Amino acid sequence: MSLRYVYYFLKPFLPRSVRISVRRWRAERRRLRFANTWPISPAAAQAPEGWPGWPDGKKFALVLTHDVEGRVGLERCRQLMESEARMGFCSSFNFVPEGEYCVSKELRDSLTANGFEVGVHDLKHDGKLYVTRSTFRRYAKRINHYVKEWNAAGFRSGFMHHRLDWLGDLNILYDASTFDTDPFEPQPDGVNTIFPFWVSRRNGSGYLELPYTLVQDFTLFILLEQRNDEIWRKKLDWLASRGGMVLMNTHPDYMNFNGNGLRTSEFPARFYQEFLSYVKERYEGQYWNCLPRDIASYCLPFRPRRPNVCKRRICMLSHSQYETDNRVRRYAETLAERGDEVDVISLNYGKKIPKFGECGNVNVVRVQRRFYDEKSKWTYLRRLIRFIVVSSFTLTRLHLKRPYDLVHVHNIPDFLVFAAWLPKLTRTPVILDIHDIVPEFYASKFNGASQDLICKCLFLSEKISCGFAEHVIISNHIWWEKLVGRSVPREKCLALANHVDDRVFRLRKRTRSDGRLIIVFPGGLQWHQGLDIAIRAFALAQRELPQLEFHIYGEGDQKRALQSLVDELGMQGKILFHEGIPLTEMPDLMANADLGIVPKRANSFGNEAYSTKIMEFMSQGVPVVVSRTKIDSFYFDDTVVQFFEAENPHALAEAMLRVLRDEELRQSLVKNALEYVTRNSWRNKKEEYLNLVDSLLTKI
């Protein structure tokens, strides 16, 4: 990037003939190098999933656009418009708002009155639009001013520079700053598709990206010095046969309409006119000649996703056991399912488990055992630091061997993100996924105060870690409000709750019919989870229903204390502890339960920590009793779960008995919960994550 901006700084001082000569020399060499993917990249023909075709059954779409770079081009706009109108075509003219010319309102009105479109082309056309993020934000305000004033729907950057994630700052319906394949551009990273595709903004809205698919006129006639439109015609025929979008970008600046006195940077306008004649004669009635805003409006309702024609290498890094971490698994399996190559660096869960293995289509590297017996903060910190060192070494080695395209780091801790220092240095995007906000988690786990020195250090660590990452994901909307208020800009943070993955948690049949009533809790055995409250409540409920059993699955630092409490209450044989089980076995376990409970404390970290197991129970048709915490009241209501007063064993016992005894209530909760799961499953929410990943993968 920096070399490119040095060039644009020196460009005004270099004679045009010298610049063109150097670019011609470079173009000839790149043409040989990329002969297999230019002018046609076969992989780009893959249509987006669910592509409906073009309106009225047309074979392909024809979109004509013109970038007006200077005064000469401005003077030729009317002539070009009239030429196209005579032939029965319409097109879009993109003007530079603050360049070397001033486009009059009269010209803009004349174009739109004749069925043409006006778009915004860069701001100054000086190659500096994307120098820094702050520069782009400043320019974006001016660009949005012209978008509104000109009633424009679209934008195109100068020199085809692009950062699709930054372009979300613009109030546009579409952008046209990319291409399917073009190794001659300063930023030659083609999007490898001949179809429009949707780019999401951070707030859930977005815009259509319209890549040009025919080589630009300057490249064809000035750099490659072609003397006919044969390359255009061959590419057109290929695009038409694949049902793609034929999007041209030409420049009136380089078109010579009088046929005399061609300059070094001009070509005869008849080449363009002959091409349009070829389109009309060969494909009459088979194409949809539309304006860019028309094609964007057509695609807006179904938001076509860019086909994943290039396998990406993505690494997940998590201080957890991959096999039991449903959040990490959900991401990894979703990426692998669409064709990406995914490695996960995680904790091991047994002495005899191999370091390297596969879980589905995901490669897992297990680098360290996890123990849950931390009695002090220093023991916990020492183990975290050891994991960071080992995982950093592993990630560095794998990245040097075969570079990753994206690294997705999961906290705790936040500073685990710095294990991705080498990918970051090599311009690989890094996501920080905050499962739990660390300062509050620390205060809950070790009874710390938010104002003590360690908490202050954790707040600072959070802010620095978020700044290191390209983007931050937070696991619920309440924490999103906290995080954007103290550590990360709103546009850099996405809230993604732990939506149930219905590929794993599809509704299962109950296979148990032994007369027992089984209550289940699966998860971490930490203080904020409130298992001591649940055990005391169970002891009360079991007096009313002797056939009750309580099965607890999981590990945590409170396990021994909880076992002692069971002994104290004389509930041995009725309250049973089990090791955690793999995620894939969880649905069958839940389906055979009579009741699920989530007894978190409301005066602790658990008040704002989202519990994935609620939706997992719901997905299996099992009613759930949930403490009335801030986070669970935010996402659920009394129609889908049975709430009880947090930290009150008597209230929990009453809620358990009410649900177990009232068949009508049970059926109502189950019915409503299944409908809720259908609306909020990962299947319906994963697009937000994939859109984020794709937007980061477009960066240069």
C-alpha cells in the first residue's frame, strides 16, 4: 500500500509519456503471467447460491458505465450520451466532485432526463482516498454530501482502489470499484465473480457491489495497444454463455470522436461503437440493458452472496477445548462447510488425546491441558500466559509454513489476540471474539473490585487488545453497549449471541421411558452459575417428587464445594456429577431430560452472561427454568421459559415443581420455544458472521 501512495505522490512530477511507457512494459509482462485468469477467470462463472436469473428471463445483463476523469472527458460527455442514445443504449456517467473540473447541474439534469444515470467518482481522484482510515472518514462526509446533492445511488473509487468494509461509510445503494479479474490495476485483487454481490455494513444494512467484467478501455487500447475490440467480444460471448453481468467501464477522456490526431492516450471512439453494434446484432432481445442503480435495486431484496470460489485459510485460536466449545465450533464448521480450510489451536482434554487431529472438516491442534483447580489468580494467570506463548509459537509456525488469510481469536483472555502478531505484521486481518468481558469476569471469579489495580489493568488490556484487532465480536447486545462505551468504536464491533446451531441441535426423539424425572444442567461449574442454589432447590423439590434426579455435567473450580454440599444435604444418589461431554452428544442428553435449569446469580457476572444452554434445551423440546437475570430477560420472556427470582432456592424449587406438574404449561413453553429457536437459530444468523469475514478478506 505504501509504495502505491508514493507513486501517487510522485505522479504529478512524471511526464505522462514516461508513465504510460512504464505501465505498458509492466502490462505486457503481467499479461503473460496471468494468461490463465485474464481476460477470463473460469472460476468467476459460479453463480451466487439461489441466484434467480435476470428479469424477464434475459440471458445476461448489460451495464455501461463511464468515468469522467478530466476536462477533456467532461467536454465529450454529451457526444457520448447522444451516440449511445441513437443506438438505443443507456449508461451511467461518474463525475469527480472536487477534481480538475466542475460538473454543472445542467449537464447532470440533461443526462438523467434522457434516461442516463449520474454517479460519484472518488472525491479528488488523487489516489489518496484510502491512505488512512481517518482520511477516508473525512472524505466520506464530503462524498455523502455529493451523493445527496446529485441524487446519486452509486460510487466508484479512483484507480479502482477499494476497501469494501470502509465503503460502508457511504450512503450508497451500490459500489462499482472492483472487477472480476484485472491484473493490470494498481490494486489487482479481483473479486472473482461475474455477478453482483451483497456487502454488509456493521449495522446490518449494506450495499451491492457491481464488479466490472470487461477490460477497461485504457488498459485494452492504451496499455496493451490493441487495434480492435476482439478481446471485448470474446469476453462478452463467454459472459453471455454463463448468464453473468457484462459491466463495462470506459472513459470519454480517452475516446477520440473525430478520428484525427490521436494522442498517445486516446483510441478511436468507433471501437466502442462497433462493440455496441456487435452486442445489438448478435444478442438482440437476449440482454437486459440497465443502469447500475436498476441492477442494484433488482438484487436488493435477495442480497446475493459472493460465491466462495477461492478456498481461504482461516485459523481459530481459543483457550478452550474445541470439542465442547459450541461457539468456536459453530464458526469453524460454518467456514469449513462453505469450503474454507480451517485450523483451530485449542486446549487438550485428555492425556491420551493426540495433539493433531480432525473434528469433522476442521483441523485441530491441541497445545495444552486445561485444569479447573485454580485457587489463586496467579495460578490462573500463569496457565494463561503459558498457553499464549505456546499458541503464539504454533500459530507463527503454521503461518510461516502456509500463510493464513484471516485469524479469529477467542477470549479469555483478551490479550490472547497478540499471539497473532506475525499474521498481523503480514497484513492478515485479525478478529477478536469476546465471549466474556474480562474485567467483570475477573471480579466475579476472584472477588475483585472494579476499581482495584488488576481490574484497571484489565480494562486497559481490553482497550489495547480491541485496538490491535481488525474487528471485534461481542457475545451479547448488553455487553456491546458496554464495550463500545469504553474500548472500541461502534463501527468496529458486532454483537453475535450464541445462537443454537440447528445442524447439531436438530429436534431429537426421546428414547427414555423409565419413570424417572430427570433435571439436567450442562456447563461450567463456577460460582456465578449458581449451582449451589440449584442443589438446595432440588433438595426442597425432591421432597415433593421423590422420583426426581439432578444430573450435572461439566467441570469448574466449584466442583468439590458442590459435591460437599450434596453430601451435606444427603442427596447422594439423587444429585449426580458427570464429566463434560462433546457437543455432538449434548442434543441426545437434553432430549431425554424432563427439565433444564439455568440458575445463574443476578448479583454477579452471570447477570449479563448469555447462556447458550437455554436455547439448546429449547431446541430439543425441553422446558427450561431460568433465573430472572438482566441478560435472560433481554432475550427471553415468560412465554418461552419459566423464570424464577434469582438466588432464591425456594423460588427455584417452586418453579421446577410448577413446570413438572402442569402439563398445559409445559406444552405451551415447548411450543413457543421451538418457534423462537426457528427464528433465532444459527442458520438464520450466520450471514452476519460470514459477511464480516468476507468484508475483512477483501482488504489489501
